[in-house]
Amino acid sequence: MDSAISDPPRHRTPLAHSAETGLKIVVVGGFGVGKTTLVRSVSEIRPLNTEEVMTQAGIGVDEPACVTTKTTTTVAFDFGRISLNDRMVLYLFGAPGQERFWFLWDRLFSGTLGAVVLVDTRRMSDSWYAIDRLEHHRTPFVVAVNRFDGDHPSFPLEEIRQALALDARVPLIDCDARVRASGKQVLITLVDHLQRLARARETTP
């Protein structure tokens, strides 16, 4: 999903001198689920994208399935930045979704404090690998259901939780990756989750 709902043009935003904490966040998920769109919609700087046009050589390798309008694909990673407040900055890395690029994921996870798993309810099984790798690395994450045009908005989150076998403590929310406010809420949910986990560790004997 590459299209985005237009927001007012954003000028290049300098990093605040008061910024003290930089958090590395990775956005993962299946092919064409909206990772590039999410990074693009929330970034306060012009995002770095490594998208290339899909060609005939990709037929049978990068199968677009339900995303037949997709014409480009990420071949390395996306990068963006967003300041949550004067002191806290998130550095966003969008991972490629194709199986042939999964070897990059473990490197992207290095130094990552948390992750967002984007889910397309039409292809929920595409999210299993991302969840498995994050659990393997013991990386905290939240799951965001990207509601596409023509998707089933009545599909209950609890059913999605069951289908993904998510722990009850993992936050699960709806979002629209094209809308900046919605994408920002996903990131705020992740930061809140990280803070709760940190407080729990501090109080554990």
C-alpha cells in the first residue's frame, strides 16, 4: 500500500537542541502491508526510501497477491524521524517485507528498543514471521492493523489477536498508515508500552 492521504506540506524540521533521548524503532510486516507509507506519513523530515520499480523478474518471487496496484517495493529499508516531544525522538526504520530480504531483519533489530508489526487482515499469515523474529530477539512490540480501502472494518481485534496467537500483554490497535495522526498514535502506543515494561522491570525484585 503506497498511496497516502495528503497532509499539509512539511518543511525540513531541525532536531531540537533539547533532544536527549533517541529511540530506534523498526516497522515490520508482510509485503505491501504499508510500512513505507507509515514511515512516510509520520516522518518530520523527508524520509529515505529505497524503493525500486517492480519488474517482470519479480513475478513468482514477490507475489503482490491482494495488493495488485503495488508498483514499487522496498529493497533495503526506509528511514524517518519524528519528535514525540522536546526531549524524545524516534528514529524509524521500515524493513522490507519480501522473504528474500528477511536476512536484513536481524541487523535492523540490532539496537532496537521496540517495533511495530503492521498487519493486513487479508493476509494475516504474512505477519507470523515478523512476530516470531521479534519474540526470538525479545524485542517489545505492538501490533497495528492497517485498515485498507475495501477491508473488513468490522473484523474484531480480539479475533485478530487469537489468529496471531498474541499474548494479552501485547498492545493491538487499528490504524490507517496513510494518516499522520493515526500513525503517530501507533508510535505513542509503542512508547507507552516500552515505559510500562521499564517500570515493571524496576519494581521486580
